[in-house]
Amino acid sequence: MTDTPPSSTTARPHYGAVDYRVDALSSDEQVTEAFHSAIGCNSDALAALAEHHSADGAHSFYVLHDRTATYAHPGAPHYLALHLRRDHKARTFRFDHQPLPLACMAEAWVAHRGCPPEAIAVSHPMPTDEATRLLERRIAGDGDHYALGWSYTDDDPHDHVTVAVLRALDEGAPSPFRVLAEEVDLDAWRYTLREGGFDTVDDAMAWCFDRLGGTVLPLPPVRPGSPRTSPAARPPTAAPTASKRSR
């Protein structure tokens, strides 16, 4: 596959323009307040990178980008996966949402809740190479084999990087701890995603802190193997981010 060259006309997110299709609906006070707190009050800072709506209008799925995520909480995930459920007869709605560090994780989250995977693919920024595309597809397919333990997004415009530590749910899996590292070139509007395998969480975290401190070391390869049947499937869930270590 030939990679698409960078272009100055590559689409950029449009913030503050997301239509959640709930204006004509109501809900109980608790749901309304929760939606406003999680989504509505920050709507000017949110952009829909991908969205899908069921034919009957009962379900909507979004992968959102929050450009202000790290303002009050350094290291917080920039992506927000959202599932809206509407009862048009009762004129009410419900919602679930989850902040996640990588767009492909947000895609997997909404797909787990019934969104057709091919309908929610994020198209920008663009992946730099085929290795990034293949890894993202595998993450989407293997999301129920791993739990997200920790992540940190450094939105330094000169070194925009996200690191995430995942733990295999099968204790017999090779390289039980994985590190995903995403680097974004904001000028070219492209990104690269890579994966490394670690035997201990301490080693995985040490690599992440080195990378966040500006030391770029090769990621160790994931050890091959045939893990046993994994525990019951479940989507990756986010854990609280930790403070970034001083550089």
C-alpha cells in the first residue's frame, strides 16, 4: 500500500461543531446534569473525529477529540468515546462515555457497544505508515485481551507523544505488559504508533518516563507465543493518569 503524502489541505478537526442530536429530547435531572458536566460544558473544545448514527436514530457513536484535556489535568487522555441512546417515543436519552489515550482505543470502545467498526474509523490525523495501520487494527481486535493501566499524553507541540501501558488479562501471555507509543507530527498532521513488550510493569513504566523525559530508546519487541484462552472479553478501561516525572 502506498502511503498518502502529507498535504497542507489535510482536514483538521472542527471544534465546537458537534451535533449530539439531543436538543429535542429531555431526560431526568441526573442524566441531564451528567451529560452537561461530561460533554456539554466543554462542547467548544470538542471535535468529532468520527461519528455514526443508526438508521432509526436510536443510537449515535462518536470519537471526540478534546483539545483542552490536559489544561487542568496534565497527561489526561485527549480522546473521548461516546455512545448516545435515544428513546424517541419517550423523548429521552441516555449516554456512556470513556476518555482514552488513543483514537484506536476509542474506536474499539464504541465498536464493543454495537457500532459497526468500518463506520467509525478516524481519518485524521493520518497514519504515517502501514506498520501504524496494522497495529491499530490489531489493537481494535485484541482490546478485550488487555487492560489499560496507565497513560500520559504530552502535548508539547515540538514533541507530541502519548504513552500507554497495557496489561495482558491472561497471566500466561508473552510480554505480559505492553507499551504503546504514539508520536504526532503536528506540522505534517501525521502520526506514528509503535508497540513494545515488557516482563514487568516497572520496566514498562521506566521506558515511558524516559520517553516523556526526552530520551528516545528503542521499544523491545513483543515476545512471540501462543497465550492461553483469555478471560471473558471486556473493552479496555482507562485508569487515572499519573503525574509526569520531571525532565
